[in-house]
Amino acid sequence: MNAIPRIFGRLTVCLMMLPAVAWAQSDAAPVRLSAVEAGQQRDRIEAVGEARAARSVTLYPESTGIVTRLNVAAGERVEAGETLVELESAQARNALERASAELRDARNRLERYESGKGAGTFSPTTLENVRREVEIARLTREQAQLDLADRSRQAPFAGHLGLTDLEVGQRVDPDTPITTLDDRQTLRVRFRLAGHYHGQLAVGDRITLTAWARPESPVSATIQAIDSRIDRDTGTFQLEARLDNRDDRFRPGMRFRITRELAGPRHASIPATALQWGDNGAYVWRVEAGTAERVNVTLVARQADQVLVDGPLEIGDDVVSEGAQRMRPGIEVRIIDPATLDDYPRIDAVRDAPAQ
């Protein structure tokens, strides 16, 4: 019969060793306290942006003519100065040769006239006319060179070509598009934000971009330009970010979801489980000098398992984060150290000798 009280006593001790940091005297169950910490409100902004190539042009012929050579393949990368289209150029070449011959004749004539200048063979007026003819011939040849150069179209910068509708033998004019050329090693992503965010972002800030076509691969970009005014019709302003695309993962015209967290004002941070709700709004139980006190607070924001609140709380105050339903105003609370609950006395052990 004496064994029963001893077993019951051992069971009671085990129950008393439950992990807890505070014990309400009017209740046999423990509650948990958490210290109030400093937290900062963070606003998450989201926007939709569209990518543009760092440089992008639609190429047109410089003159009218028949296509004799076409070097355009969609998606192919070309270097600056590479010839893409050539037009029939026989007449332009003939005009250049004729202008070159006329310039040679004019220069030879000027040389003869200047050699007889000292002997008074030619009047100053005649010599001046010959010099003018040389200058006109030079300009005529330069124009012929330009006309011949306009019979072909080169890539103005390195980039990737788009589709083309041209064919060899087709007649084109300066209004006929050849193809597009995009330098997409760097993409410019433009997006808009509400006007009240103006001044909270600066050039050089990083943002996160997620392509709608590749939601599993978010990337980082840098803001490189911010509009100086708010659109009075929409109440928004425009920003432009630079996205490094040297791995050629993205394309001009892609749409991105843009996200960025902005640091806001600082508030008291407590576990979400510490926040209670009553007829007068939100409140917490603060334990001070071993006594429970109900403190009204205002919920500011939720951050994962923490909440930011405004109210008469100080950093380091103890608030009840578990077991708040057991609290009453003025109830006495005894603070205990959870580490002491597992402070078992040392037990000596003797190892058996191995069998022979």
C-alpha cells in the first residue's frame, strides 16, 4: 500500500517539469512569456514591367533598288558594320568612276594653269575658275561614293536580327522595312508605381524581377532612371531598371512581375500568439513585477509569426505569448526558469565487467 503514494508523488513531479517560463498562481497550467522586441514595418510593392532591348532599331534601305544579296537570318547575332542587304549598284558604280575621272581631269588642268601662273599666261580669274571646278568635281565624287554606299545596309551595332519579309530580286524603297536589330545583352524594364512611393526608391536600388514565362527563376535588376514627375491622370510615375542579360535568357517584350520591400517606421514586435482581441480592440497581457496587466495596443502589420503593434510597450517588456486565456487582470505570476525544470541530480553508474 505504501507504493501507491510513492508512485503518485513521482507522477506529480513529472507534471511539474513541463517547459514553461511563468506560472499563474490561480491556475495549475503554465504560460509562456516573450520579450517585446524592436521591429520595422516593411511595405512590399509590386508592379508589372515590360522589357526593352538596350538598343533596338528597325532597319530600312537608304535608297530604291532591286535586292541582289540578303544576309538576314532571324535570331542570328551580327556584328557592327556587317552587311545585311545589297541592292543592284551598277549605275552607282559607273557614276563614281565618271566622277573620279572628272576630278582627275580637273586636278591636271589646275596643275597646268598653276605652272604658268608666274609667266602671266593665265589671268587670276581663269585660275580661280579652275580651282572651283576642282572643288565641284571633288564634291561630285564624294556624293557618288555616298550613293554607292547607300546601295547596301549594314548593322549599326552588334545585336540579334529579327524576321524579314524581303527576298532577293524584290524591289524596295526607303519605306520598306528590312528587319529589326536588338542589342539585348542588357534589357531595360520600365514599370509604374503609385505616386506616394516617389522618393522612397533611388537610382542604384535593387529590385526583384520574375518573368511571367519563368516564374521559377527570379532575378535581380538595378534601377537606373526615375521619372521626375507624377502623371496627373493616373497618379503614377515611371521607373526604368537595368537587367543584365548576357546569358540571353530573356527577350525584349517579355513582361515581369516586379517586387521590392521598403523599410518603414519602427514599432514594437511581439509573437502573433501574444495578440488578443476584445470588445475594445487588440490587447496583450504584460507581466511586470510578478503581476499580469492588460495593455491595449493597435495592430500595425503582420510579419510571418510576429506582429508589429503600437501601444504603451517598452523593448524588453514580458508579454504572455502562450496561455493568455488563463490570464486575469492583477493575477500573480511566478516567473520560473525553464532550464531548472530539467535540472536532475547526477546519477552515478557502474559498468559491468565484461564476461570472461
